Amino acid sequence: MKSPRVAAYTGVTLAMILWGFTFVLYKYANLSFRPTSIVFLRLFVSIFFLFGFALIFKRLMKIKKQDLKWFLLMALFEPFLYFLGEANGMTMVTPTVGAVIISTIPLIVPFGANLLFGEKLTRLNRVGLVVSFAGVLMVILTKSGGLSAEPRGILLMFLAVVGAVGYTLLAMKLLSDYNPITITAYQSFYGLLMFAPLFLILDVPRLDLSTISTESMLAVLYLGVIGSGICFILLTSAMRVLGAARANIFANIVPVVAALVSFLMLKEPMPIMKILGIAVTLAGLFMSQSSGLGLKRSMRKNGIAHPPYS
């Protein structure tokens, strides 16, 4: 195996492990910050890394006037709707439940691409979707048939999934003219502008600097610098070598890491049904995503995968 591929596999694995921690760190950030503040501060920090990376490596492209509407719509889906659902949902569900629900994004994207772009669905796409959702049900349902998390929290997490799918489909439309780092940098910037009124009106009057803990501040910095900055750079670099389809399979690591870290740091209960549910969800994800490995390298390399961050 050549060294570039070793570096790519190492980088994408590290990115997924670091993303797994973000679901737990949301809980620490929420000790001092409201959800909107967490998102606003995270985006504020991350755009410096994204634009800095794009400018240093001369990857930042100028947006055409006729495409501005698509960038704004994409930012509305994500980060606005995505983080609006996820940041609020994570206050009501455990990190494991949140990570497992978010992990279904790569399953749903092919169905949206089939509807909008006529992309062909494989049998593994369909089977993987059914298997993974069966696994999600095992995670969110209790033995008695009730929900293991607050229903509003689960619905908000699925709102995040809808936002991510909309973002990914619009990104696919823009990829013919723009590279992934340009798309992500600008959608983060426009998303920050969308969150600014909510932050200034709803959160700033309630923000008490004297109550902000070191743990919460470090968690927010991690989410911005690592979760939305370094992890994306690692993923983008790996996609150049491995292609989007193969790199995306490593997203299966995220819910496993989230579950382990949540168990160790937050003492989240981990009954056998939840463990089996995670395994079934990952099996469905692998079946669905492995169907994309047969694509030609030129198609895979230019593709874009939704980063499975929290």
C-alpha cells in the first residue's frame, strides 16, 4: 500500500473518531450555553479555519452571481436547519441516540438523488435503508415499546437529517462548478449570518459570562476548531485519494465512538438492545454505502459526502 493511501486511511479514521466525540461534547457545551449560542460560536470559530485553509492552499473560488441563490438555500438547509435541529435535539437525547440518527444521512441521500437527479438506486441501497432503520428503532425504543428519549428530541434530530440531505443534494448540483472546500466555507459563512439574529435577540440578553465554565468553553472550541475545521480538512484530503464513496464508509465509526465515549464519560446506560441496534444500523450503512464503491474513480473523487459531525 502506497504511503498516500496510508495517510488517507489514517486521516479519515482520525476524523471520524474526533467527530464521535462531538456528540458528547455538546452536553458539556450546553452546561453554559444555549443551543443557538453553541451553533453561532462554533460557526464563528470554524469559518476562520475553513477560509484560512482554502486561501492558504489557493482553493477558494469566487461565487458566480447566478449561483448565490443556491448557496443561500444550501445554507438554509445546513447549517441553519441542520444545527437548529441538532443543537436543540441534543439537549433532549443521549449522544448515542443522536449519533445513530445522524448516521442515517448517507442512507437517505441516494433516494433524494434518485428523485431529483434520476440517479439509479441499487438493491443494496434499499436493503441498507430498511436494515439501518430497524437498527435505529432498536436504539430509540425501550423493551416495553416506549421511546428511550424525548419524542421532541428525536423529531429535532430527524429535522437535522432533513437539513443535511437538502444540503448534500444542493452541494451535488454545485459541484460541477465549485470544489468542496469552497462550498463548505461559504455555506458556513452564510449560515453564521442566518444564526446571528437569533443569537443577538434570543441568547445575548440571557448570556451571563460569569457562569461560563472552562469545560463548556473548551467544548465549544473543540466543536468549532476540531469538529467543523480540522475534521473536514482531514476528510477532504482523504477524499482526494480514496474517493467520496470509500471515505464515506468510515462514517460508520462515528456512532460507535459516540456510544463508547458517552458510556465512559457520561455513564450512559448501554443495554444489550441498544448495542445490537448500533450493530444493525452500521450493517445497513455498510451495505448501502458499499454499493457506491463500483463507481468510476473520476466520479467518486469529485463526489461529496456529508460530514457526520455533531
